[in-house]
Amino acid sequence: MKIKQVVAAVLLAAPAFMSHAAMTLTSQDITNDYTLQNQQLFNQWGCTGSNVSPQLSWKGVPEGTKSFAVTMYDPDAPTGSGWWHWSVVNIPANVHSLAAGAGAVGGKDLPKGASMVTNDFGFKGFGGACPPPNSKPHNYEITVYALNTASIKLPENASPALAGYNILSHVIGKAQLIAPTNAR
């Protein structure tokens, strides 16, 4: 094949390739690389926040997405394995946002079919940030995952690590916000 033909083929294919934007995650409550607000801080263990899950919206969803999962994870928690603050699975593919407070215990404000996994605080719901006193800032990772399966089947008592294993087995796209938050 001549070089001109190869260049022409690449140029013809480029618009289709370039038109697929990367998946993005935004929030009315959280700005990437900025500290979480009092609203997203835990209200126990010496922390005095409102413990309200943030509003989240995502776009640039990859083709073939059949559901979504959302997590909030603290890799800097002094546990040796991080800390899972929130895990939501089985968000339908036609849902591209969660309202503030959707992570309330009981899940009444989650989209139909979605469910929460027990967090590391020990309940099914959003558990806000609560870094230990005198620690360095913790980088809270809020992630939305586009999945190639409509449903993740988990036992009732599944851990966030088990949910994470299943989520990562089906990821076809993801977007993330990171909010470094100082100790109280």
C-alpha cells in the first residue's frame, strides 16, 4: 500500500475516533482537587459533617454500557487497605446522574434497581469523609464506572472489596473526581 493511501485511510478514520469523548464526572457539590465541604463529611467518630452524598453527573459514556457503579474510596486511610465510604451498583444505563443525598441509608432516592453495598463504617449508605486527627490530607476518590453488564450479583452481606472486584471485572469506562481533605 502506498503511503498516500495509508495517510488517507487514517485521516478518514480519525473523525470517528476523535468524536468519542472520554467519560467525565462532574458535581455541583465537589470540585476536583478541592477539599470536600462540610456536607460530605461524616457525622460520627469525632467528625461533625452533614453526611450527605454529593450530587454527581457523568457523560461521554462508552458504547456498550449496560449499567453503572459509583464508589467513594479513601486510599490514604490508615488501615493497610484503604476505606470504602460508598458503593452503589446496578445503576441503569439510562441514568447519568445521582442527586445529592441519594446515598442516604435505605436508598429511597437511588434509581430503581440500584443498590448500595455495606461500607467500611458498617452500614449500607454514604459515609462521609472523616480523616483521623493530625493526619496528612486524604485523597477521596469518587468514581463512576461504566460496566458491560446490566447487573452485578452480590450476596446481601458483600464487602466493598467484593463489590470492587466485580465492578473491575466489567469496566469499559470510568471517570473520577479526587477531593483531598485535611484532618479535623
